[in-house]
Amino acid sequence: MRQKEEDTTDYFLAGRNASWLVIGASIFASNIGSEHLVGLSGAGAQSGMALAHWEMQSWIILLLGWVFVPFYWSSKVYTMPEFLERRFNSKSRTFLSVISLISYVLTKVAVTVYAGGIAFKTILGIESIWGIDFFWISAIGLVVITGIYTVLGGMKAIMWTSVLQTPVLIIGSVVILVVGLDKVGGWSEVERLNDVNMHLIRSASDTEFPWPGIIFGSFIIGFWYWCTDQYIVQRVLSAKGIKEARRGTMFAGYLKLLPIFIFLVPGMIAYALKAKGIISYDSADQAFPTLVAELLPSGVKGIVIGGLVAALMSSLASLFNSSATLFTIDFYKKFKPESSEKHLLKVGRLATVAIVILGLLWIPIMSLIADVLYEYLQSVQSLIAPGIAAVFLLGLCSKRITPAAGFAGLVSGFVLGMIRLVLLPFKDNLAGSSFAWITDMNWLYYCILLFVVVVVLMIVVSIFTKPASNEQLKGLTFSSLDKATLKEVAAGLDKWDYIHTAGIIGITAFIYYRFW
């Protein structure tokens, strides 16, 4: 049943009344989409443990809970662009909103739906209905259904649905893991057949995943995604208080360790099964759907398909709602501040419909490069993340970073990132030219270089421009956090906070040790 949404706080942030259980489950379910089930399993089938680093970022989620929650929650902001406006200026807010909306529409929505279409077509084995490619039927149907329930329910519908969907997703994927291990002959066979791909750390000269790039590049991307992206942080902003927000990130931290075993490892199992001639697939992205289609009986297959639907709907619904929030709060309300709460809700729902339509329109364009879909997604994230990460990190750490420097960091990071993105399709034509190094550089090294360039630029600009006043910065940097907030943070701590934090870090360290 649709719950009555009384105002924008209720619709976009679930009334700021969410518990740690709801927050943690929502963070996990929002993060896990078809690009994980399809793309991460495909990565496991193609390159083994190399991309597991992105799934072992639970410690970065802990940074969100322990370090950044006090700033975000106590400031009572709706969006990350709004936070940047308070720390820097209105230009920074507007530009971050533009970056976020572009990234949501052109990558996340389209990638999730496209990968979902591939999954359903492979699992169900249906080529077409009424002469229409079944990929388009499943993809468009998924977007429309998710869009409808997001428009009607808002943030509460998304978060509570996530709580129900998360167990289904986990159970279905565990079934695949167990059945796959049995079919291949046990874990020892997976290790034997995957051989060198079992290692997390690769040589510095590795053309795809050099260890310096993996360690530092994945942190930059992870920090941007988990600690500054509206898509994830919106869940924390829905908390009853700082304590619930922090514990929600801890719960999400535990859940975030699961994808290695329930998504990436099945991809490695699929590779081993293919090597033994038990299954076959044309591309790595078909690994997980092929396991579902060929190894599971009909009843169990239904559970796994339910998990796929759960992941798709949670991820898409979160994208739709976050995009609507950014548009309503950072654009519409800014230019029409006299708008009533009822009117803002209407605008928010219409914005969600617009996001649904834009996502559908972008799918045909993305389908032209479907063979490198996951690589495209990672490339875009590595180009968007550095500038935003640098601005947030420096802005929170130092009062001396000026409003002009914050805006310069956002613009320069985005422009320099997009230069590489525009040039990449013409990589072969640029061979031997003065621009060749931009496209030839490893994508992780370019991510690190971009981050360093933006940091240096912000420091230089800050030297020559005027800093914000102490009044403006109150509560928005580490050194200016007010005593009341610090007291609330300290009052909510007990031994279990430390135990769970140590547990998450310990499990992560063990995985690195085991697959070094």
C-alpha cells in the first residue's frame, strides 16, 4: 500500500526516521544491481580476482559512518550538492548536480537495464516475442515497472523494499555458488583451472590491473562512490540520528563483503566449468545467466530470477529517486523557493518520470557498445570520481581551501576526465599524435593522475583567493565541528561499534592475505 508522503523530507529521506537495519540493507541493495550479477561475474570469468578490490571496500563504508556522517547528518542537508554549497558556494552545488545527473542518466540507469536485459534473455532462452527482441521487452518492462513504484512510493518504498529484497538476492546467489562448486568438483578445481587469476595483486607492469593503480585508483573511486555520491549517502541522511547512521554503515560493510563470494566467485566457477566442457557461453558477461539457465532446476531458478529482479528494481529505484531529489532540491527549489511542499513533491515525481524516459532513450545508444559495457562503466567512474573526491576531501580537511578552489576543482576534474572519454573512441586514430598518451595510459593510472592534478590546482587557487568565513565553515570541516555534534557522536558509542568495526577490517585483511 502506498504510504502518504507529507513533505519532501518524508518523500526523499523517509522522514529522517530510518533504523540501522533499513539503512544498511538499502545501501547494499542499492549498490548491487545487474551490473554486479552480470558484470562482476563476467569479470570473475575473464580476469579472476582482479576486480575483487572494489568489493572489499567495506572499510571505506566505515569511513562514511565514522568520519563523514557527523558532517552530513548534523548539517540536515538533503543532497551532497547542497553540502558543497554550504562549504563553498552555489556554483559548486549547481555544477555537482549537473555532473551527478549526467552520470546517472548516461551510465547507471542504462548500464543496469542493459545488463538486466542480457540476463533475462540468456536465462529464459527467449529470443523474441511478436518479432520484437526479448532483450528490449524485458529491459523496457523493468524500467517502466520500477519507475511506477518509485513515483508512487518515494524513499520509504525503496528502503523497505530493499529490506525484503536483500535476503532473496543473497539466497539465490548462494544457491548458484553451492551448485556450481558441486558441478565443477570443488574449490580446488576452481583454483587449479583459474591459476594466476586467483591472485588479487598483479604486477606493476600489468596492462589492465597494475597493483599501484588498483590500490590507489580503487580508493579514489571508492571514496567518491561511498562517501560523497548522492546515490549512497542519501540512505545515511535518512537516519534517526548519527548512531543509527553509523551502525547502518557497519551492517552495509558486512553485506558488502558478500559479492566476492556470491557474484565474482561464480564467474570463476563458470570459467572452470567452461574449461571442462560442462557449459558454454559466448561472452564473459553471459557467465552468471548461463549458470542459472543450465545448472538449476526450475523451482530454484525462479528464486534466482527473483534475486535478479530484486537487484534490478532496488538499484534502478534508488537511481530514479536520487536523481529526482537532485533535480527538485538543487534546481527547482533553488529557482522557485516559494514553492509549497505539495508542489515540490509533484515536481519530484515528474522528475522521476523524466529520468525513466531518459534512461530508455539512452539504451539504444549504449547497446552499440554492449561488448565493452562493464569496461565502459568503470572508465566513466574513474573519470568522474577524482575531481569530486578531491574537492570533498580537501574541503573537509582544511578551512584554507577557498570557495573558488572548490569550484575550480569540480570543473577541472570533470573537463579533464571528459577529454579522455571523448578521445577514447578514436584511440587508434590518435596513435603517434601528441594526444596518444591520454588514451594509452592505463585507466587506473589516469585516475590517480587526475586526482593529483586537481588537488594541486585547488591548493594553488586557494593561495591566491579568499577563504570562506569562520561563520560559513562552522560544522563543515573537521576543525570546526561543533561540540554538540561531537557529544552526540561520543554518546552513541559502545563496545559493539568497535567490535564490529574490527570484525569488518579483520575479514577484509584475511581475504587479502588468502588471495594475495
